[in-house]
Amino acid sequence: MTDACRVGVCRLAASHQSTIGNRQSQSVLFKFVVFGIFIIYLLLVAIVLLRYLKPARWIKAKVIEPPQRRPATEKEVLIDVVDVDKSFDHPVIVGLNLQIYRGETLGVLGRSGTGKSVLLKLLVGLLRPDRGRILLEGKDITRMTEAELLEVRKEVSYVFQGGAIFDFLNVGENIAYPLREQGWTDEEQIRQRVEYLLDAVELEGWGSAAYTELSVGAKKQVAIARAIANNPEAILYDEPTTGVDPIIGKSLSRLIRKLNKREHLTSIVVTHDLRCIDIVADRILMLKSGLIRFQGTKEEFHASEDPFIQAFIAGKRYEEEEPEAERLAG
């Protein structure tokens, strides 16, 4: 074989080896790219699962607290009710005078039909009194227009007996609703506020839950979270423990008490549940026939010698009511 042939063969062999090496390099690079794409795909799937699937609810979200409200000074009046009357087909509230202090929890007791829920609706402007004034931080809400009352309701939230959350929105969107109504547009800030509120009402990780997945107690927790979303001065609770078992009722009562202290709220809790009152209340107001029958501390309430109060505590009918009940039955 000539030298020229040997050189040609060597070049051909070298070219072949180079081609094989290039193909191997390309194969390795291709496998690396495919592997990288697969890893990215797995990460995306994991993110989607963590965001939307319900088993991810045990993950505790990072929360950001809202600006802190200053604690109340002693005996600082937030709401002043002056000589208020309200009637429908009969008198419901008669000559009511009441001061509610900033930062306290006032428990309102009474039998059904004594004006407890009517009082709450008067305090937030959902009803107007027939006579008298209701002052919120010195401003008479009875003379306000509906547009002005909308601003008042940003400062005084109302938790309805049934919760009144929207069944077509998930938990997070229910809580975000008042924020959007108030003009919040930054989705990250809304998300952070919702996560804070879910944590506050002990529902962390439940933002994506649907209405149908919630128990009665959880619906009330969502309603409370929505009520404090706008950082109001006061919250009005209408029978917060109605419709739940005693264990859940006790848990809800403790939650109300915790939020009152944590958020420096003023709370008015209407209930017939003495266990709830014993947990949440700083002061008790008892109504009978539209009038204040008792006003004082829990200790004074339980020590009262008023036979009506003692009958209420014992869960018995007060003897003065028996003739009237017999007359209606007859």
C-alpha cells in the first residue's frame, strides 16, 4: 500500500471516529435536555398539586399581619345608644340607653323575641329607630344616608346567624370579597391578607375549599374571617353558636374571644347560649320585653337574685310569664 493510501485510510478512520464522537456528544446532550425538561415538568406538576389539591391543606401559609390597631383606653365610648325606640306591630325596643366601650366584648342575652337581633341591626344601620339617636364615634348614624351608612359598615361588620357566605365562591374568594369591594387591586396583597385571616380563624390552607365542603362551624369561621377582612372597629355577632354542637360552639366562642384581643376589636355578641357568654363577654346586657333587665359583669349576673335571671340561668320559665302563656294557649 502506498503512503498516499495509508494517509487516506488514516484520515477516513479519523473522520469516522470524529463522526461517532459527535453523535455520542449529541446523544448525551439530547438526553440531558430531555431529562431537564422532564424535571421541569415534574416541578410544574408538583406546584399545581400543592396549589389546587385538597390534601395540601396541612401546609401552613406564610402570613402577613395588618397594621396594628391601638388598644383602647379605659371606658372610651365607641357606640352610644340614646333613648331608642323601635316598634313593628308591637314595641320591640323601648327607651334603650346603652354605652358600648372600645375594646370590650358585650354579651347580649334574652329570650326569643326580646329585641336582641333588632338591636344589632339598629347599631349597623340596617334598621332605623322610631325615636332616639345612635352615635358611632360621636356621629349620629340615624341621620345618615345609605351611602354614608355603607362607609359605617366598613367600620362595623356584621356576622349573620347563618354566616351568609356566598355559595358560588370558594373560601378564599369569600374572604377576599370585601377587600375587592373596598378597592383592593393588588392580587399579592389580597392573597397575603386572605392567608392571614385564614390563619386567624384557624382555617389555614382552606382557601381553595368549596362552600359544599364546609361544615356549619367552618362556614361560621369563614363568615368571621370575612367580617374582619377590612380591619373594622367593631363586629356584631348574631347567635354565633346556633346550629352547632357544644364542642364546636365552645371552639367558636374561644375564637371570638381570641380575635377580640388579638385584633383589638369591639364585639357585641347576641346569644341565648350561656356557655358562649361565659367565654366571650366582659360585660352582660339582658333584655326583657324591649327593656334592659340587667347590665353588669358576668360575676354580678350569676350572683343576681333577680328571679327572672335565675330562671334564665336554670333554663326554666319565669313564673310571671306563665299566666300570659296560658292565656295565649287558651
